[in-house]
Amino acid sequence: MNADDACRLYLITPPKLDPDAFAGDLAAALDASDVACLQLRLKDVSDDEIRRAVERLMPVCHERDVAFIVNDRPDLAAETGADGVHIGDEDGAYADARAAVGADAIVGVSCYDSRQKAMDAGDAGADYVAFGAFFPTTTKVPKSKAEPEILEAWSAMTVVPCVAIGGITHENCGPLVRAGADFLAVINGVWGHPEGPATAVRAFGEAIAANRPG
């Protein structure tokens, strides 16, 4: 998962899915345009359901050199051999997550609209920080509302990559790309696209290219 000095797409799964049925949509999405990673974010499911999803979906990602990250659960990320974990306020301390997944794994941290949280996470060694929500979202109730200026300020002060999240679509992502987001985290903007996820990913690729600074 590399920012490569250019904004890239960071896909997050729907909260409910059938791994076998979803694998085809995932492959089509990843083949459509550049994608940096997939975060598995399932809600109200058993550990075995998470394990089954990892077993089915992680190979689809790795065959395409796309990183696979587990949300919330450093223990399952380590157990299943995922590339990393993403944690928020309620998922334990960064140090505990790092200890669980190891020095070489990716650990990302939700920082909402707080530069202080992001600085603390970056100083501790987080591989990326996530800011949001930038737009209204139906996926979850956001804890905060963020503005593109936080991306500009963050990019000017540090090299730790930043992820923008929250209601992002190919139609509204331009200001976030121009503000310096390294990654755009997207759920419904891809999986809920009326013409399918592959069309959505291609549209994101075009929007990112059109708004890339410089």
C-alpha cells in the first residue's frame, strides 16, 4: 500500500456480504483501475465469518498486488495473515495493535477531524491516518465532520499518508484530491454505483487524474 505521491483508491467492503458472491464484484473492481487496498469491514458477524471472508477475498487482492486490511481486529488480522489492520477510538491502543500484527504490517488509525490525534498516531508509528467524514454518509453515523483544509494542513506538515473518508463519490472527490489526500476511502460510492463497481472504479480513476495537483 503505497501512496506513490499520487492519490489512490482505498476500497472498504460493505458491512454485510457473501464472500463467494462478492469475490466476482471485487475482482471486477480491482481490474478496472488503480486500487491500493481493500479493507474488510464487516459488522455484527462472528469471528468465523470474518475468517471465511478473509480466506475467500484476500487471494483476490493479492493476485492483483492490492493490500488487504482488516478493520477493528488486530488479533484476526495477525491470525489470518492480512497485510494490516485499521483501528478507531474503540478498538484499543495503537501500541497494542502494532504488537499484535508486528512491525512489518500496516496499521492505520482513524483520527476523525483531529490533527492532534493524527500527530499522536503518526509519532507513534502509524502507517497512515484517516480523516472524515467529509460528506454525508449512510454507511455509519459519523463521529465528526471534516473539511478539506485538514488534508492541506496535514500534507504540508508531515509525510505520513492521509486517507479521506465519508460519503465520497467520483463526482465529489475532486476537492479532496486537490487538497492532498493520499487515499480516498470509498464504500457505497463503488459498491452502490448503479452501473456496477467496475464502472465506479474507472470513474474514480478518471476523477483522480483530472484533479491531481501539479
